[in-house]
Amino acid sequence: MARPKIALIGAGQIGGTLAHLTAMKELGDVVLFDIAEGTPQGKALDIAQSGPSEGFDASMKGTNDYADIAGADVCIVTAGVPRKPGMSRDDLLGINLKVMKAVGEGLKAHAPNAFVICITNPLDAMVWALREFSGLPHNKVVGMAGVLDSARFRHFLSLEFGVSMRDVTAFVLGGHGDTMVPLSRYSTVAGVPLPDLVKMGWTTQEKLDAIIQRTRDGGAEIVGLLKTGSAFYAPATSAIEMAEAYLKDQKRVLPCAAYVKGAFGLDGIYVGVPTVIGAGGVERLVEISLNPDENAMFQKSVDSVKGLVAACKGIDPSLA
Ligand code: APR
């Protein structure tokens, strides 16, 4: 059976890491696309030459031609610009919206059956715009944010508790931005919810609140340290987890920026919610119940995403 075809749109920091991870995990053959001439070709050649040592079977092709992504099974989109220190994700909107238009048209023409994972920021608005421009089904276009945000939360919690990250589960809802909603009640160490761990004396509410804030600021912390760009190892790894769930029909329960119409009282918006990802793409949303405080935070996050979508419509009237 032929290997799956994985198209990576954007061959920058995240795109290159995605290509390397795809090969190391032997998820399929890679086509790395970028508008910068030489970048995708150079990265593809470099990664292919790591194959003999690592022993993977995956082909690597770098290209500036959308025709090369034809028939892709999965497309992961990182095309666009990242943040610099002092910028919010929302500051990227105008530039990256134009990029989503070009990418959406490329997907529509060459890879209409792909499962598309968008990483470009501001994430929730960009995945919405990419879906609009591409015309692909909503269940096949999804944004990567919640897996990364919950991974950051899990990492900080595992440090606080001195336990393996594998035994920490974490739940994050809402938009990928300052209004994201880390949910303590649904986050656990081996099934024990965080509020119970506070009662057991494993941590204090103050420390937990500081960890939640650090999770919200997780991307900015790395931008501040790197100074020349934003995080790329963990974002790439998170998207690969989603791609693998689709390719292997794993039915993973993963928080993603998915299209929500009806559930959570929402009327057709992309925002971070728990989903089931399998061969059907986003197969199901997990409509957890929220208490009044959680719901208020979630609605605030939804309102901020709505504001960004309205700004997109203002910039590009074809989206209105
Ligand atoms: N089509 C294809 N590629 C493009 C386009 C376009 N229209 N415009 C820009 N690119 C490419 C750039 O040439 C660059 O190689 O996108 C790549 C982006 O790579 P980086 O600048 O290294 O950014 P990266 O760190 O990979 O982040 C990409 O993901 O997390 C988000 O906020 C981040 O929006 C940013 C995106």
C-alpha cells in the first residue's frame, strides 16, 4: 500500500520540524511547500540525509509549486509570519489573512480531500478563514492550539507535583490567546482532579493560579526568550499528534480549534473545544458541562475570537 502523503505548507521553523518528525515517525512521504525559493528544497534535502542514520523510509520533496501537493492526505499549514517580542498573536491578522487566502486556494485546487491542520496565528480566526477560502468540509479543517496549550499546562503541573508528565492530564478550552480557559476541574494527576490535589496539600490555590497564568502566557514567554520568532518544537509535535490520530483512525480525544455549531450554545464558530479525531476528521465534539465561572471565561474567549473574525471580514469583503 502506498504511503500517505503529507503536505506541509510553510517550510519555516515549525514546517521544518514537522517534516523531520513526520519522517522520524514514518507517517508518510513529505512535500514541503513554501514561497521562499530554496528553503523547502534545502530543508527537504537536509532531512532526507538524516534518513540513513535514523533508518526511516519516507521521501522528502521541497517545492514552490502547489501542484506538488496534489492528492495529499494531510496538510499542515504554518505559512505566514510569527510574532516578535511585544507583539500579540492578533497583531499578525492582516498579513496572515492574505497568506490564508493563497493557501486556501491552493488546497481547493490540489488537495480537496486532505485533513487540514492549521497552526498559523491568530489561530482561531486563521483556521476559520482558511476553511472559508478553501471550501473544504468543516470536519476536515481544524486548528492546532489546545493540544499545545494543554501540553504546556501538563508540563508546568508535572514540575509542580514532581510526577511524570504522562500521568498528568489537562484540559484547555477557548481561543488560543490570552483568554484561553485552562480547566482545573477537568485536569488531573492519574484521575485525581486538581482541586482535590489542593485539598490534599500537593499544591496551593495560589500556585495553581500562577501555573494557569504561565500557561496562558506560555507562547509569549518563549517569544521573549527567543527574540527572533516563536515556539516551534512543541507546536510541531502537537500537530503531529493530531495528524497521527487522523491517519491511524485513533479516535483520540484532543482539544482542537474546531467548528462549533449548536454545541456549547454557539452558532458556527471555530474555537477550542474537546474533539474526537479519527479517520472521519473531527468525528465528534465532547460537550462537557461548564459551571458559571468556567462558562463566563469561555464566553469571553468566544467573544474575542468573534472580534477577530469580524476584523477578517472587514479586511477581506469576500469573507463577509
Ligand atoms: N505561502 C507559503 N509559505 C509562506 C507564505 C505563503 N503565502 N508566506 C510566508 N510563508 C512562509 C515563509 O516563507 C516561512 O518560511 O511561511 C514560513 C513561516 O516560517 P517561520 O517564519 O519560521 O514561522 P514559524 O515559526 O514556522 O511559525 C509559522 O505558526 O505558530 C504560528 O505564529 C506562528 O503564524 C506563525 C506560524
